[in-house]
Amino acid sequence: MEKKVQGREVLGGLLFLVVVFVFVEIGEAQSKSFFINCGTNSSLNADGRKWVGDLAPNTNLTLSSPAIQASTSTLSGESAFDSLYKTARFFTDGLNYTFQGIDQGSYVVRLHFCPFPWDQFNVNESKFDIAANGLKLVSEFNVHGEIEFRNVFLQSSGGNSSSFSLIKEYILPVKLNGLIIEFAPVKGSFGFINAMEIIPVVDTLFEDSVAKVGGNAVTLNLGGRGIESMYRLNVGGDEISASEDSGLWRTWEVDTSYMITANAGSEIHNSSNITYASVNDSTVAPLLVYETARIMSNNEVLEKRFNMSWKFEVHPDFDYLVRLHFCELVYERAKERTFRIYINNRTAADNFDVFSEAGGKNKAYHQDFVDTVSSKFDTLWIQLGPDASASSAVTDAILSGLEVFKLSRNGNLAYVERYKPAGNSSKKSKSFILWVGIGAGVASVVLVASIVAFVLCFCKNRRNKSSDTKANTSVWRPLFLHGSIQNSTANAKGSRQSLYGSVASTRVGKRFTLSEIRAATNNFDETLVIGVGGFGKVYKGETDDGTPAAIKRANPQSEQGLSEFETEIEMLSKLRHRHLVSMIGFCDEQNEMILVYEYMANGTLRSHLFGSDLPPLSWKQRLEACIGAARGLHYLHTGAERGIIHRDVKTTNILLDENFVAKMADFGLSKTGPALDHTHVSTAVKGSFGYLDPEYFRRQQLTEKSDVYSFGVVLFEVVCARAVINPTLPKDQINLAEWAMKWQRQRSLETIIDQRLHGSYSPESLKKFGEIAEKCLADEGKTRPTMGEVLWHLEYVLQLHEAWMRSYTSDNSFSSSQALQTDEREAEERQEGETSYKEKSTSRGISDPDSTDEFELS
Ligand SMILES: *[C@@H]1O[C@H](CO)[C@@H](O)[C@H](O)[C@H]1NC(C)=O
Ligand SMILES: *[C@@H]1O[C@H](CO)[C@@H](O)[C@H](O)[C@H]1NC(C)=O
Ligand SMILES: *[C@@H]1O[C@H](CO)[C@@H](O)[C@H](O)[C@H]1NC(C)=O
Ligand SMILES: *[C@@H]1O[C@H](CO)[C@@H](O)[C@H](O)[C@H]1NC(C)=O
Ligand SMILES: *[C@@H]1O[C@H](CO)[C@@H](O)[C@H](O)[C@H]1NC(C)=O
Ligand SMILES: *[C@@H]1O[C@H](CO)[C@@H](O)[C@H](O)[C@H]1NC(C)=O
Ligand SMILES: *[C@@H]1O[C@H](CO)[C@@H](O)[C@H](O)[C@H]1NC(C)=O
Ligand SMILES: *[C@@H]1O[C@H](CO)[C@@H](O)[C@H](O)[C@H]1NC(C)=O
Ligand SMILES: *[C@@H]1O[C@H](CO)[C@@H](O)[C@H](O)[C@H]1NC(C)=O
Ligand SMILES: *[C@@H]1O[C@H](CO)[C@@H](O)[C@H](O)[C@H]1NC(C)=O
């Protein structure tokens, strides 16, 4: 079988010899490894290895000075190395570890750090340099800072674990004179080290000639250069611990924390009969790595138009060697699975076919690439995606393992990481804002460049449905036909626990005959048309018992209509909620597609914000409308077994009933959310321009967070009372999301608030409101709040505003019609009173939902 591996003729006998040779190599390598327990003269066993004290006699290790021996009896108990980490060597002056009697060749050097308090040292503030045989490994190294940085990253990507220790790994060439590891504290500071490993590696671990992304093969001279192992992942599988990789004691992490959209691909595994594609590869990675993989396929997606993407924090201005491990576990032939590999957004390999490259199925194979990360970047993206040009039957990618190595430059591997003294929060929020900025920037470029094309295209796709550049043309008012609303309201209100229970899967609403519909609409009398949308016309009708209803009749020529019609029936029939517009029934006689809705007397939220003569809503009414809509969306996202994504959240789809209760409407684009084991639904981008989640736009991966983004735009629209896209405005103002975020970032949203609200809102509540909207517009879906969180915060905003109102008037009851006038009349009196308000609101015991998280109310 090995013959096939390389597609070459290999004599069985020779093969046997090579195998034995490799085996002997490993065996020998084992005996020449050093496992050092620092800060003690005693040895111990940990993680299946014997660790020799750095002061133990009879080793080939010498220390330039004994420095300070530290030990602790209490440790977190987190790792296999716990007993090892209980001692450390601290130093306040230079300290050299010199290893003699080791052969020339390459070595893995691992340095273990586990900070624990010792003597008068504040262990969080260590700062030191390390060099090995003159190669700088780290500079001004702060162990605590790096651990925290990593923990913040892991938690921000959904993990809940945190680490108390750190291992740095290097691969270094060692010449005849042995290996000297030099530790030197920054002047006035100190350093420490808990343990060290020195393990010889076979020279075939890296080849010298490697493909450079966007160029020819380059000679790396790895024999004369140092390497830092930055990341090592077992893609699609569980962590592989050091003791399971016995040759080199490497740890292979789970990859999900590094994926842009975890589970963008699904995991597969098969452990039968995997062998190395090349006999020299046995030390490259353990076979366990190849038994699991991640593939792109997603059952719900016909068009697989997305990438599997991993993102890594790296140091700018270095070259990186990216090693990808592959093993075809499924297909029996070449050309069944071909894909493209991108590194830092550039094509690294095209038409990549693992089966052909590896020489068959179940062959463990790896491919290296080199790329430079310029001084402007601190991330490395690795993406696998479909090959548009490929002729293969399946556009699917596969990846089993991934390693990222940093290559030394001019004898240097060190990069000085500047950790903020207050920990991570400032760093994190800076990058958060940066992301939003980039997102908004991208959005605006796309917008300005292609607004006309897009609008045209969009209109074509959606048959002009609710075009946002035209004011109010798409208003339709769903009405309510008969008694089922009582049931449904009771149902939704009835109990919190029925949040899940009220989803009736069988209720389809009443099926009306066409003659009933004709009777209700006076035979589709044009004077009864209350709205025109892409779908068709909406009529105000009346059922035989005199109840008003909104009757939406599809344009018979509408091609797209049928699927949206069916979606809407399916969605609405499953959903009953006080803040979702109810469907009463439908009619599908004679190829008609007609939907009958509950009547919403006050029309769209948008018509009450701008572009009409309707009296403006007060701040309180606006807040209540937002809360209503948020409740509806929260129910959509969480109420069904698989949440429902609305996909078209905008102010024309938020309708107000006669009491100004807001309800979400128009489910024509809704999608059932991802199944439990997926985090998103991939789909062609649909939605309304100006509200579109840029992440969804980029990746075509739909999550509930896309609705959260759109809702954030709604929040800004409610404050500013202007169209989300207004091409007649100066360039920087065209896109509301971008413009409002600009002011919000400067904490001066009040500058662009609807003039008619001036003086009649609690500044505190506006501030908070702006913060919520800002969070909703985070560029990355995973950093946006859930609708539940948004709802909670909005309720708090309303409380703030109501408390502020109460503190200036004895009259608590603002009827909706007088609210605004009352607000205005009292505006001046309130202006000065802001300071005293704060005391009042706190004494009323309003609890800030944010007091425990990262927003601040200061
Ligand atoms: C080294 O080991 C000896 C016993 O072999 C012990 O008496 C001594 O205290 C140890 N020294 C240090 C510095 O730990
Ligand atoms: C450590 O080794 C380097 C290189 O051999 C030498 O220059 C330096 O003085 C040594 N430091 C100490 C503290 O011995
Ligand atoms: C120390 O190095 C010598 C060769 O210089 C070697 O023979 C010996 O085995 C080494 N000792 C240990 C404990 O590794
Ligand atoms: C060091 O940092 C940890 C975690 O951030 C903290 O719990 C601890 O109190 C800090 N120790 C000192 C001495 O500042
Ligand atoms: C972390 O989350 C996993 C599942 O999400 C859970 O099983 C585990 O107990 C959590 N660990 C901690 C420390 O909360
Ligand atoms: C695993 O691979 C073997 C050999 O290729 C195949 O026969 C078997 O069906 C696979 N098992 C699964 C669960 O896919
Ligand atoms: C694995 O390989 C052995 C020996 O070559 C063979 O007998 C066995 O059928 C193979 N198993 C699978 C699942 O292919
Ligand atoms: C394996 O490595 C040896 C030594 O570096 C080399 O001579 C040999 O050609 C390699 N074999 C293959 C199949 O690459
Ligand atoms: C690659 O694209 C991502 C987003 O699409 C961006 O954040 C990153 O900076 C890009 N990297 C490079 C090197 O251009
Ligand atoms: C995959 O990523 C590359 C590089 O960032 C990008 O150019 C390409 O458009 C992406 N493909 C898809 C389908 O998103």
C-alpha cells in the first residue's frame, strides 16, 4: 500500500529499513531530551515524563547562578503539570541555563511559566528577556499580561475556560557548542521560569523549500533560523494532549475558538487504516490529528458559497509558516473534493485535491505555505472555500490540522506586546470600535459605489418590496378578521412558560374562499388599497361580522411571491404572540395568494417618525414601540424549537395598533434558525439595504444576530427620525448606521437627535439607548447582544426616562396624544435639573442591568 502513497516504486525491503531507521531515530531522540523542573534539586514525574530538578546532580545542565528558588503549596489544580509548577526559579539578574553534551541538530525548546506569589515579588509584573544561543525569543516579556490576553481571547470566542499558566515553544538549530538559554530581567524588574523541555527533532520536520503565497517557492534556511510555534490545532476533533503525541509532546488544541463562525463546517472522523503519505512524516503529527477533520458541508445549504475561516492573532512584521494537515476520509477517487486555500485573503492554492496530493484515501499529508504579515496587520486568516472554476462534483473543503509558526527575522523572534495596565478592557473596546468603524466604512464604500445598481437589483429580486429610498410607498396595514386573536393573545400573555409552548405547529389559520375575500374587499375595490408592496396590494377589508382586516393579495405575476407566500403562512401559523402581527387566514383558490391579517390601525412605525404629517411620537412612545418590537423579535428568536430569523427588520415592518402597541410584521423572508448543532444558516443575502448586517453580507451566513444588527439601525432611526439611506445627503450622512455610529462613538448622539424631541427626553436614557444601538451594530455578530439582552436594556432605558418624567411632574399619566406637548412644555424646567435626577433615580432603586458588565453608566 505504501507504493501507492508516493506514486513511486519503493522496494519492500528498503521500506522496512527506512521504517526501522525512523524508529531508531525516535528512540534515540527520546533519550537525549531534557525535562527540567526549575527551582529545585528534586525530580518528579508529571504528564508521563520524569522531570529532573535544575539543581539535581549528574546532569549536563549548569546554571550560571542559583538565583532564587521559589515554591508554593497551593495551585489551581488545573493541569497535568500542577506538581511541576509548584516550584520556580526567580531571578533579578541575568541567569544562564547551559546544556552540554547535546548533538548538533534541531531542538524543540518549551518554556513553562505559571505565576504564583513569592516573597515580595508582584508576580503579575515580571518583565524579562529570553534568548537562546543568541536568538532573541522574547523581549520585555510579561507572563501575566500574556496569560490574560489569551484568556480574554478565549472567552470572547465563546469559551468559558481560563488558564493560569503559559507554555512558549520554539524550534531552534543547535550547533556543536551546546545550547545556552539566557534569561535577563528588564532593569529593576525580575523574571521566573517553572520548567523547560529540550527535545531533539528530526531534520525532516520542515522542508527547506516552501511555497510562498503569491510567489514562487522560497528557501527558508530553517537550519539556521529560529521558529516559534504560535498555534497548533486538531481541526474538527478534541484536544490532543502532550502525552498522546509521545514523540514530541505537543499539545493540539481544539480549533473552534479560532473559527470566525464556529461550526461553519461540520466535524467528521474515521480512525480506520490511516497511514502517513510519506515515511518521513511520522513525526510531523500523530495519526490522531488525521482521524478527525472539518468539512464545509451544511445540509441546509444548496449553494455552498462560504469559506471555513480561522483567524489568529499574530505579531506584525514577521514571516509565518502555515502548515495544513489533510487526510481524505471519505472519497475513493481524485477530483471528488477540490477547493481553494486562502491565506490572508490571497489564494495560496487553487484546485487543491487532497486525494491526489496525498496519493489516496486515508493518507496523512501536510502542505506548508509561507506568508508575510506586514507591520499593518496583527492577524492571520486562513480560509478554505469553494473553487468557482473547479469542475468537481463537490465543492467542499476538508482540513484535519493546522499549525502556525513564526519565523525569525534578523536573529530575532521577539515582539514587545504592550499590555494595557488595567488589563484587557481598553484593548478590547478599542478593537471593538475599530471593527465597527471598518464595518461602517465597508458598508459605505459598497453603498456609494453601487447604490443604483444595488437598488435596481434589489427591486428586481424583491419586486420593489418596501424600497427604503422611497418614503412610505410600501405601507400596508394588516387587519384582523375574526375571533382567533383573543385566543392567541391569551395564549401569548397567558404564561411565561408558554413562551415555548405557544408555538402551535398545526394551526394554519382559516382558509377563506375567494368569494369571501371578494365580499370583504368589495371585489378588490381600488379605493380600499391601503398599501402596495413588492408582493402586491394590501386592502382594508371587513369580514361578515364587521371586523376590519388587512388583506394582502399577491400580484399574480409575482414569481418570487409563491415561496414567500408559503413561508409567511408557515411562519405565521406557527407563531402567536402579542408583538407579532397575527394572521387570521389565507386564500389559495384559483391561483390566488391572499393573506388575511389582524388590522393595525396606526400603520407603520416609520410613518410616525418621518415622511408623513402624522404627529411625532414622544420619546416614551418611541421607547415603548422599540420594546414591543424587541419583544416580538425575542420571541421569534427563542420561542420556537429552532429560532426564527426575521431577516427583514425595519421600521416599515413594525406596525402599531390602535393603542400604539408595536408588532413585528412581514415574515415573507423569514428563515427557520440554524439547527442546534449549527450556528448559522447560509443563504443568499436578502433583506433591506441600509439595515443589512455587513457580516451577513460578507459571509452569507445568517444568524439571529443579523436581526440584532438591523434592529440597531431601527433604534438609530427612531432617535434621528430620518431614512436609513438618504442619497440626497452629503456623503458621510447617506447611511444612517454609519453616520449615527460616528456621533455615538463620540458620545454625542444628542447632536443628531430628532429636533422635535429636544428637551423632552431624559439625557441619561438617551445615552443608554445609544449604547445599546452601538452594541447591536458591532461588526461581528458574536459580540452583539442577543435580542433578550437588548430588550432588557431597553426596559431599563424606559425606567430611566419614566423616573425622570416623574421627578418633574406630579402627573404620571401621559396620554399618548398629549405626551409630546406636555414634554415640550416642561422641557425648560427640566434642563437644569439633570443632576438632581440622578439621586432620585437611584433612590427609587432602579437597578442598572449593566452594573455588572462592561457598559458603564458613569
Ligand atoms: C537539595 O537536596 C538535599 C537532599 O538531597 C536537601 O537536603 C537540600 O535541602 C536540597 N537543597 C535545596 C536548595 O533544596
Ligand atoms: C550568559 O551567556 C552569555 C553568552 O554566553 C554571556 O554573554 C553572558 O554573560 C552570560 N550571562 C551570565 C549571567 O552568565
Ligand atoms: C552528558 O553528556 C555526555 C556527552 O557529552 C553524555 O555521554 C552523557 O550521557 C550526558 N549525561 C546525561 C545525564 O545526559
Ligand atoms: C494578579 O492578577 C490576578 C488575575 O488578574 C489577580 O487575581 C491578582 O490579584 C493579581 N495579583 C497581584 C499581586 O496584583
Ligand atoms: C464550560 O462550558 C461547558 C459546556 O459549555 C461546561 O460543560 C463546563 O462545565 C463549563 N465549565 C465551567 C468552568 O464553567
Ligand atoms: C471509515 O473508513 C473505512 C475505510 O475507508 C470505511 O470502510 C468505513 O466505512 C468508514 N467508516 C465510517 C463511519 O465512515
Ligand atoms: C485495514 O487494513 C487491513 C490490512 O491492510 C485490512 O485487512 C482491513 O480490511 C482494513 N480495514 C478497512 C476498514 O479498510
Ligand atoms: C526521508 O528523509 C531522508 C533523510 O532526510 C531522505 O534521504 C529521504 O529521501 C526522505 N524520504 C522521502 C520519501 O522523502
Ligand atoms: C483579510 O480580510 C479580513 C476581513 O475580510 C480583514 O479583517 C483582514 O484585515 C484582511 N487581511 C489582510 C492581510 O488583508
Ligand atoms: C473566501 O475568502 C476569500 C479571501 O478572503 C475571499 O476572497 C472569497 O470571496 C471568500 N469566498 C466566499 C465564498 O466567501
